Amino acid sequence: MSPKKLWALDYAALALCGVGLVSGARLLSGCSLPPWQIGAPLNGRPSIPPSEARLTPREARETANRERAFGHAVLELGALSSLAAAERLGEGERARLGDLLGARAESFRAMGRAAPWSRDLETLARLDPARGQKLIGERAGAAAAAGDAWKAIGARGEAQAAFDRAALLGGVDRSWRPEPLPPVPPPPTTLPGDVEGWVLAGPALSARLLPLAAALPAVLDDLPRALRWVEILLDEDPSSPDVLELVAFVFGRAGRLGGTERMLMELTFHSPDRAAGLARGAAVWERLGRPREACAQWIRAARWRDDVADPNWRKAISCTRQDPGAGDWREIRAYVLGRARPEEREALAAALDAS
């Protein structure tokens, strides 16, 4: 078996450890944790939440009314969804939830996230079948787009379910075109006075928070607030690499390193280019000041693509030079040069040695 396949299997085993699906003594030994981490949550969330995870119908209704008065559409949508799960929606609440789901679906479409776009449209159709019938063309298009997105990451079951849904809806009408989306306003150049109110004002938290955090990272300095936000992000769309990257970073800053590792594993899975996903994870570890974890991730990224021209090899060699405990840079260098064509080796060696 080639080294690339062995490394792929090694990373696959690591991924299986993270979700608890590994069996067999050899793999289980690789999933062992030090005693002080046994029983620690691997998803970054506390084992015992500070309050009940699910609101009672009365609490959900009070929360929905309060957050609507505050203009916090994100939180209002969450509370109304809780009422819907309990089958306690009034007619006015049902219509309001439908409006919010439709608006959030449009936000997901604008962000190019087909899976949650399709999910919200189907939820809306179940809440209001008459409205769902009017949206049948858009629902079919969203389902087909979701199928393409799942197929791109190798999630065959999810892809097939989405394509089947599109077929049941009559297939994609090639003459149908969605309404053009309005231009997305740029994030503020300074933090808004009421940051909480600003990021919660739209139906999708990630539509505002992600560009704001990219432009002004200080918005995440309030860790308790950031941790509340990432819970909402994961509920909204746990399949977005952008969301998973931000959540991994926030968990790391909070000292929830197992959660960071889990989120980066999910990020890699949900990235069509797995090597690029691994490299994004390495950059997160670097931002967290965890050079050894970053180095291990750079090595995985380079191994996954296994291309001698991949700049990730230079990253891997550079970080192992700085931290010999992370790996042997000489072995990495020799491996890369050994895979290069003879006429490429001199220039490649110079590039690797300059890293």
C-alpha cells in the first residue's frame, strides 16, 4: 500500500476516534486519552449545560415575544423553532416562523450554502404546505444544489437523499431562476456600539458574525458572549467550513482543545479539498499559539495531497525544524526529494531549505 493511502487511513482512523465509531483493539489503543481527559467532552460543549437545553413552551413563547421586541431575529427564530418542535405554535407564530425561515433560507442562498438553504425551505413547507407549494421550483433547485454540495465532499447518503428530494419535487426547472439577491453590505469598520444587537438582528447569525469577526477579530474577545454565539452557529449550520473554523478558534481560546480538534476534523470532512481543510486547521492552531498541533496539521495537509510542489511541505519542514518533537524535518525533506523527478531535485531542495 502506498504511503499516501496509509496516511489517509491513519487520518481516517483519527476521525473515527473523534466520533466514537472505532472498534478493534489496535484502533482503540490509538484513541486512548490521558487520565485527566477521560470523560472530557470532545465537541467543546460542557457535559452538563448551565441550564435546561430545551425551553418549556411557556418559556419559548416568552422568549420569542421578548426577542422580537428587541429586534433579535436570530433568537426569536430559535424560540419559535422550539415551540414548533413541541407542536405548540399558534397561527400567528406559525406564520412568523415561516417568514423567518424564508428569510434565513435567502441568507443561506446568498452565502452559497445549499444544504441549510434546502433544509429551511423544507421546514417552511412542512409548516405551511400552501406556501411550500408556491416555492416548489425553488425547493427543487435548492435540493439539487444541496445534493451537489454533499457529493463534492463524498457524503453519498446525504447527496442521494437530496437528489431524491429534488426528483420528488418534479426536478429542476431549467427555465426557473431565483430572484436576484440584493448586494451584501460590508461589515462595519469599527465595532458597533451594540454588537450583540447588531449581529442578532438578521435571521442568520453567520451572515453578520463571520464577516465581522474576519474584519474585527476583537469581537470574539468577550469569551462568554462568543461561546453563546458559536452554539447558535452550530445549530444554524454545522456543515459550513467557515462556521467550523470560527467555532474551533473560540473553543480553543476557551481552553476547550478537544472541541477545537473535533471542529477541525469536521471542517476537514466538510471541505471538498481535504488538504486545504487541514491547512485551515493548521492556521487555527497557529492563531491559538499551539505550534505543535499546528505542525502536526501542516504535515497531514502535505501528506494528504502528496504533491512535491505543495507549499505545505515547506510549512511542515519549517515547523519541525523549530520543534524537533513534532517530527524529523530531515526525513520529510528526504521523502519529498525522493518523490521528485531528478531534474527537479536541485531547485526543490533549495526551496525546501529556504523554508
